[in-house]
Amino acid sequence: MTFDELFDEIKSGKMNRQEARKHFSLDWMQTARNYIADVNRGARINIPEIIYGEYKTLSQTIEIAEALLVHHPRVLISRSHHTAELVSHYNDKRTVHESPLLVVVGEMPVMRGSVLVISAGAADHPVVAECELALRAVGVEPVVFEDRGIAHPTRVLEAVQAGVKKEVAAVVVVAGMEGALAPFVSSLVPLPVIGVPTSVGYGFRAKEAALTSMLASCAPNLVVVNIDGGIRAAVVSGLIAKNQNKE
């Protein structure tokens, strides 16, 4: 479990001192036949375990997930080519949440804080959905507005206004093409903005243009993750929100 969940268990009296100590012990490194599953990581870094599934077989992915789920209420499986099989495997056993690029197995945590997520176009949806689901798994409410590209700037203003009213702690901007939406949004809010360039665009260096444009931006409150990095943006913005919303 994450640190927040561990704290809640201790605070409510559901976990005693000895049980809590075990969660911080190196003895809780578990071996899943061929892999070392660091089941204590969630308590250290306060985010759930994420399995990068793109190059793993279905059996490898399930094996690692099972080892983690013994000690954690949920696990994230990113970029797996076996989404349908994973959903089928866990459907009768645990709660499953899915998006085109991410599967979450297990119950979602209590929400603490919120993050605004804005995308430029419909082509960015898979990365937006990944970011949205990852935020929920981290324990932060996503406030999502899609297809708000600067070809029609007034569409952006509505999204920013909603985020300000919600008192979001950070903004994630997902955009392809030239990535201009990220610095534009940054100029409108007194918040950290995390740009997610997507591999969407035309012609020469199409898959890199948004990245280089965002990196070259003069907006001082804009930072940038790698191309199509929806999960990383969710984790960083989620930790900002959770640290701001201390209880």
C-alpha cells in the first residue's frame, strides 16, 4: 500500500505498531519466481506499483502483478499488448479499470486533491485517458477537458476557469502538433504546468515537434515529460496535489 493508505490504517487503529514496522522492513522484498517484487516501494514513494508491460508476455505480467497484489490493493499495468486478456483474467477476481494504454487492477484509493488535465485534440485521447486513470490510481481527482486546442482559444479559457474554481494543484497539458497549447495555458495560471507532448503531427519531425517546442518555451512554470508520457505527468502532478492537500 502507499504511504497515505498506511497512515490511514494506523490512524484508524486497523494496523498496530508491529504490523506497520513490517511495511518498512527490507524483509518485505518478495521473490516472484523469476522477479524481485519490491512490495515496500509504495510506502516509500507514495504511489502504487507500475508494471511496464509492453515487452512482457501475458504470463510474466500476471506473475508479477499477483506478487504485488498480495501486499497492495492495486497495481498499474502500462502499455501491455494483452489488455483484453488481462481484463478477462481479473474480471471475476478483482475490480479492473482500463484505458487504451493502461490497466489498473484493484480498488481505487480515497481522492486527495485535484489536477486539471487539458488536451489539444481528439488524437491525444489515449494519452489523456492514461493520465486520467493513473491520477485516480494515485488518489487524485482528474478534472478533464479534451479537444481544447488553441485553434479556438476560447475553448481553453473554459477549461482553465473550471480548474481555478476547483482549486486544482497543478495542470497537465497534453498536446501534439507544435505543442503550443502548453505554454499558452502556462501563461494563464499561477500553477505548475506539466506538458505532455504526443506523437501526433504532420510531416518533418512530426513525432518530435511538440517535445522540442515545449522544451524551448519561455513559460517559466512549464516543465515537460517525454513524448506520450501520460503516467509520468499523472504521478508528478498527483504528488504535487497530495502534498498540498495534507491532512
